[in-house]
Amino acid sequence: MTLIKSISGIRGTIGGPTGDTLNPLDIVKFTTAYATFMKRGAKGEGRNKIVVGRDARISGDMVRNVVCGTLMGMGLDVIDIDLATTPTTELAVRWTGALGGIIITASHNPRQWNALKFLNEKGEFLPPAEASEVVRLANNCNFEFADVDSLGCYTKNFSYDQRHIELVKDLELVDIEAIRRAHFKVAIDTVNSVGGIIIPKLLGQLGVTEVTGLNTEPTGNFSHN
């Protein structure tokens, strides 16, 4: 399967020859290109952090480890929020004042796929011109990595799910008491990915006590493909 390079990121199937799939070598290349581009625009002290979040795909751990190590090798500090929805990762970039973020997810694609989605400091996807520049840098492979005294640091922070939930609860149109009084019965199918982590928490804190969950374990074995 040809590696797809677009404004939404780099995506492909796991395994196979370099340059034609999403394999460790190409993950390093595109992560390094992204880091090189983002460091150009870094302004002010402390703007050296990158947030990394992922969905529950089977390849997620492997891709995450390669991405995080590469970012550290580029002298960038990694905030690993691990299993998180795309909006949660986007918000975490803004909340941490990070330089950017990488979401490891192939969205609707089947389980054999994965992808790197690159975010700017606003937690938004890179605009087309910037995404094209990342691809150009990756194709050139002219990189400079940090020396041993300038390597980035790695931290885990799993608090952003709850912070995202609090943000939803504070929305003007969200009436928690009205939801609780309605005694809703809710059925969810989270296809064995990260929705199975945050959605039951959100519903519970909104006062929904009867929730039927299907495919809620984040195993990456997507039930519908």
C-alpha cells in the first residue's frame, strides 16, 4: 500500500517495504521532518514541548515509542497523554502551551492502518503549505539531531481526559441537573478504541446511570472491519 502524504498527515499500512508503508524508518523520517519544521517557528522559552496522543490501534504502542524517541532525539520534550481522543489531544496542546502535537490515529481506516497527524501550537492541523513543507523536508532527509546534553525529556500525563470532561460540563448549554432528572438510558458502541475510555466517564459525570456499552475495551480490534 502506497504511503499517503496529505494535509491531514502521513498514513499507511503497518509493515512492509520502506517508502511504501508506515514502518519505523518512515515514522522516524516524517517525525523528524515535523520537528525540524516546528523548531523553526519556536518563540520564547519553554516552547520546546510536543504533545503525543494516540487511539487504541494495535500498532499504537510501536508507533508511539518511535515518535516519542525521535522527538527526544531532536531535543524536544514529549508530553505523552497516551490513549486519548483527537479533540483531547488538540486541547492538550493549547493547555500545555506546547509547540505542537502529534496524533497517532488513522481515523476511519481499518486496523492494519495507522497515521501521524501533525498539529501546530493552536492544536490545529497544519495548513496545506506547512504540511507540504514537512513532506519536502522528509524527502530531503537533511536533518540535525540533538547532542547528548540537549536531548529532550519524556513525561506521561493522563489528566487531560478529565480536563476535557470538565470543559464539556462547563458549557452553557449543558444542563447536568436536567440530564440527571431525565433518567436517560444510553447505548454506546466505541469500536474498541479510545471512546470506550472517555465516553462512559463523561456520561457518568453528566448523571446518566444506565449505560449499555458495546465494544468498549480499547483493544484496537475494531469490531466493524
